[in-house]
Amino acid sequence: MSEPKGVEAFHQLELNAGHFLIQRCTDCTGHVYFPREVCPHCGGTSLEWIAPKGTGTVYAVTTVRRKAGDGGDINVSLVDLDEGVRLMSRIDSPVSNATKIGQRVKSRVQVNDGKGLVVFDAMQGGAL
């Protein structure tokens, strides 16, 4: 696998530093995630980096079953951020197998061995 370049490399460097950023098109004001060079909404090339609120709603959830020796089961979720973008991640707390569609979540950047990753935690109050 090749090393990321351009916006992907910048995005990963920011995650590695603990900062979660998404893009916003200054032409149409649409939000963009995963990072791109061109706006998927209008084709514009004026994309700026912004820090999202980090809150969102679980759109879909599944559990990937793994042996305990391989790290155990992991939660895989699609999360719709309040800014309107959808991303794949996981819900780490309180218990990943308790994650429900419609549940409100809050993002955080988890850095392991210098590599940042966006994960989510359940918010108080549960579903919408």
C-alpha cells in the first residue's frame, strides 16, 4: 500500500496529532469527508479544513466476530455527523455490542503508536 499524498497525508498527520478535521466547500458550503481534492457536491476546488462538532448519530452497526486471541469482537458503525457527512468507525464506549441505530455519539481521536484514528463514544441520553 502506498503512502498517502496531498489531502490524505495532511488529514492523517492531523489525526496523528489528535485533531479531527473535515472539509467544507467554500463554493457550495457542503461538508466533505473522507478528504478530497474536489467537492463531490458541486465540483468546486475551494475546500477548507474545519473542526466538526464531532457529534453524530449511528446510521448502521454490526459486530465483526473474532477470536479472543485475535483481539476479540469489534464494533463497526456508520456514523452520520451533524455536519451531514457519513463515516465508518467504531463505538468504543460504554460497550460496543450495546450500540444501537439512532444512538447519539461523540467523536474523539485515539492515537496508538503515533497513528490517529477517529472513534466514537456513546452520549448520555441514548437515541434521538
